[in-house]
Amino acid sequence: MLSEAKSAPSGMKILISGEGGQGVQIISEVIAKTAHKIGKNTSYMPQFGVEQRGGASVAFLQIADKKIIYPKFSKANIVLVMSNRSIDAVKQYLNQETLFIFDSTNIDNEHLNQIRNEVTKVLNINAREWALKNLSTKVTNMIFLGALLQYLPDIKVEDIKNVLSDKLINSKNAELIDMDFRAIDYGYNIAREENNNLNGQETKEIENISQDDNKTWQRYPKFCKSCELCIVRCPVKALSFSNELNYLGTQLPQIDINKCTACGLCQLICPDGAIKVTKKN
Amino acid sequence: MIPENNIPKSWKKEELPHKFCPGCGQSEALKILGYAIDELGIQNKTIYASDIGCSLLSWNMFDVDTIQTHHGRATPVAVGFKHAKPEAVVLAFMGDGGGYAIGAQHLINACMRDDKITIILINNANYAMTGGQMAPTTLLEQITATTPQGRKLADFGLPLHGPEMLSPIASDNAYIARSISNDFWGLLTTFKKAINNQIEGRGFSFVEVLSMCPVNWKTDAQESINFVEKMAEIYPVKEFKIPEGLKC
Ligand code: SF4
Ligand code: SF4
């Protein structure tokens, strides 16, 4: 599977998709810049929905020895999806030859069912879970970047790191560069171990997360966007980020039910309706 | 009383999660608007007109008849609809760019004509959808994509105060207020008053909502709250005009 994907005769056509803010465009830009630097013909075209915010963010990336005539394409050699909703955006670009890369810790089976009959080549990476455990969910996209490099033999991991550090040179957070590099290495190595199991998560709309005799606190992983408002506004500091992930692959809040007074503020202010607090009599 | 549902009944549940960014104050405000629609029981006679800008991300948010209008044109479309169907409750939702820049003429004229619609305008001190450029409401010295050194008085004048601008030209039938998206109960009451003023057939209603934009302000949750509270020092949260006899 690897060798086939690597030897695409007319160059590589890669489609990357995720929610806005997941870092789709950053990794596409870094790959494109690096490919250009090593003398390849390259094209990179970001595409947003009708609006800039709020839709799936898609990047069309091509790397070839021949001239590239047009920045878009009808079928991709590699499709990488970072969120459930982005499956809708990439469906039409799949065929039996396409390598489909996804994150099994973040994508629901319900969404995978839409494309189950269309893909035969699959790479399943547990990017978010690993990032959360070892670094931070902020660098999940870099794991995918590393994984893609496994299929772009002309581009060396070192070249990518150089371009990335130029880009991040003004970043206030030096730690971030180090985390990015470690995430790239992890992604590169994990992509070597082929895991072609097209299984994701079971969909959970509500989690009955915590209760005692007086109250129940529930959260909705399908709605929460990890904005942290509930955590900073809880008057008794009963909420904190947990190690479980929501539909965007970012951290869900969790509750210390003993501290909670069931005031309901978190439910009222959550912009996404992702919390429900019920008082029992 | 905390509402029984974590999601307003008038929201379209099948369209969730909605399209707004994490921590966006507009989605807080729209959730509260949803509860106001629920409490007033007007879901089946509400017409919701949204503008261009981030405000359009709400086009599939409510399970009510919805019109997507053009840049700054939510107001005139809403006015037209109200003339055609006076028994409808017509809400126009827009941002500070739509209402105070490209659509300012409509806002002013609707206010002068005392059109019986309810306008909700989000003030987040920047043009958010296009990447955080300076808006009429950007604070002095605030850094945006187009004011990297901060907004300067000499170049761009003072930030625009909408309710203060409209109040002197509004009739005594108008309800004009400014509220803040973080204040659930305060904003809910304000929305209900602004909608009741229309239902009671009195006159023009306008609510400006101070709102957070963490993505373009580049702030985390606590910093966003701090910034919107700083905005409230410059843009006072209060009712500017309350018609006599208005139900709350
Ligand atoms: S306020 Fe809502 S969306 Fe934000 S972190 Fe809390 S539960 Fe998630
Ligand atoms: S109900 Fe009140 S005390 Fe309990 S977690 Fe929510 S905000 Fe905190």
C-alpha cells in the first residue's frame, strides 16, 4: 500500500480537511513551501466554505515533477480528514486508489459509514489520544504532517522542520516548536506501522457524567467546543478540563460533583448548549 | 429558574453543533434569544433576517422562517416583511459592520420612521468574519488586522456609539438598549422587552449586545471576559429609551 501511494506517476494530489482552527492550512502550507524549496512543482490552494469561519476547511495540495496545470483535482491520491464533518467535504474526491487517513480517536463510525464502500486503502492513526497524553492537543495536526511525509519520500523530515521553525521563529512559545517536532516524528513513525482498520468511535450524544443525591451534571461531547467559558466562570471552581475529547478532538470539561452547588451557571452560559444541570428534590 | 432545556426549543437541534467559533459571544446571545422566543411563545410567527458577516452563521440556527439578506440589508428586508405581514414578529440580526457601517443608513432611517421591527446588533469591536479588521466600534488603541499600531483618534475618530446615536432621533415609542452577552438574565429581559415592544405594536426596538470574539481578539476565555468587560466601561450597558407601559 505504501509503495503504491508513493509512486503515483502524475505527482501526488493530496486533500486535507478539518474544522476551521484544527491546523489544516498550516500543515498544507509547510508541505508546499518545503516541496518548492527542494525544487518540486507545487500548488497549494486553501478552500473555505461560503464563509470564512464555521465551515470545513479544505486544502488542495499537489506536488509533482511535471508542470501542474490546475490547482484543483477531481480525485486525490491521499485524503486526510481531521473531523467528522470534513468527511462530507472530501467524499467526492475518493476512489478505490485513494489512501484515506483518519484519526480513530476522533472520527465516529456513523460518519465513516458514509464512505465505507468507497475506500479500500486506509491508514488509521490515534493522533489525538497520543497528543493529549504526551504533548498537547494543539499539536495534533503535526502528527498528521509527520504521517503524510511517509508518503512523500522526496521530502525529508529535516527539511520540513527547517521550514516550520522559520515560520514559527517569532512564536512566543519556544516549547511549541519542540512539541511540534516531537509530534512530527511520532506521526512519521506511526504511519510506517500500517493500521488499516476503518473503525472509529461510537457516537455519544450525551454523557451522564456525574451525579449525587441532589444533582446531575451532564455534558454533550457532540456540541462542546472547549471554549473554557464554563471552567472560568463556575463560581466554585468545580469544573476543569478532562482527558476525554469532544467532536473537535479537544478536551471536554469534567466536574467535581462534590464542589458543585447546582447553580446552573455553566448551563446558562455555555454558548453551545453542551451542559445540563438538573437539581433533584 | 434555570431553563429546563440546555438548548432552546426554538433552535434547530439537527443543525447542532452550530457554526460559531468556540467561545463566541454571538452564540451566547443567540442562545438567549432562543429562550426569549420560547418564553414569549412566538416561534411560529417569528421571521428572522440575518445580515452578512459572522451574523450569517446563524442562518440555520433557529427553527423559524429565516431570510438571509445582503450586506447591511437585514434592516430594510425586515421592514419590508413587516409591512407585508404586520402580525409577524420580525427580528433583524446583524453585526457592528453591517449595522453601523455598510447598513448605517437603513438603521438610522428605520429608527426615524419608527418601523415596528426588532433589531439585534452584535458589537464585538471588529470585522470578525474577514479576519479581525477595524470596525466602527473598534476601541481607541485597540490592535486589529488593519490597525497594527492600535486605532488612533487622529486617523479614525472615536468609536461609534449606536444606541447613543439612535436615541435622540427615536420616537417615544422606541425601545433602545445596550446589553452584554455574558449576562444571561439581563440580556434575556432586554430581548423580551425589545420583542414585546414590537408585539404590542408600539414602535422601533433596538438592542446592541457587547460580545466576545476570542478568535480575532486572540484571547483565552478569561481574557475575553476581561476585554468585553472593558468594552462595557466605554459602551455603557443600560436602557436608553423605554416606552411607557412596556411589558417586561
Ligand atoms: S462552555 Fe460549553 S462549549 Fe465551552 S468548554 Fe464548557 S461545555 Fe464546552
Ligand atoms: S452548576 Fe454551578 S457550581 Fe455546578 S459546575 Fe455548573 S457553574 Fe459550577
